[in-house]
Amino acid sequence: MSKTALFPTDFSDVSFKVLDAFKELKGMGVDNVILLHVVDERGYQFMEAYANLKEVQDQNLEQANQEIEDMAQKLRDQGITVSPKVVVGMPVREILTAEKGDQVSMIVLGSHGRSNLSDMFLGSVAEKVVRKCTKPVYVVKR
């Protein structure tokens, strides 16, 4: 039976370790991945006064689309079908929305993202996803 995994990524070093985990997960039936990157809308809250806000947002989205496509290709090279998505919003909320809206069997994510708070067991996004999602979560440590 084919399984679909939701892989939220922030393009951190740990996210690239998650790519290696899919070699094992493919052997367990995961052959479809929804690759999700959330451009955090909170990053723009204090930039509203700048005239070039739209230009900055467009550049960030273009860069995110480029990075997600590179990551998607690495999964395709493993024989996995990938649906890459880039959205603007709050990371935890968008991950939980994708979990409910798509045919997701599990979530696979890195333990820590770009904030990389080393004294925490899990990063803040990973911790909230583990607590709030209804599907199994596979966390790859750094």
C-alpha cells in the first residue's frame, strides 16, 4: 500500500538530513511526498512601511521555490513522487492544515530548524507539530 508523507522543510541542515531518512521510509512503503515550505508571514510584519515590501516578498518566494525544487529533485532521484508547495503563513498552522487537507499518512520533519536552539529537546515548530497533529510524526534529530 502506497503511503504519502508530509515533509515540512525550512531548508535548514536538519532538513537535508531528513532527505536521507526517506531511503528507509521508501522501504516501508512511503513513495509519495508532499514537500512543504512555509514562508513565515511574521517576517513581514515590521516591513510594512517599506515601499519595496512586495519586491522583497517576491524575491523570498522565488528563492523558496528554487530551493524546494532542488530538494524535490533529490527525492525524485530516490524514486519518490514529490508534490512541492510553497505557501505564506504561520508554519505550524500551515503544516497542520496540509496534514488535514491532503492524503497524508505521516509527517516527517527535522527536530530543529533554522533557529537551532541547542538547549531544547525539539525546536518550537517540531514540538508544536508533534503535540497537535493527528497523524504519526517521524522526527529526524540533528
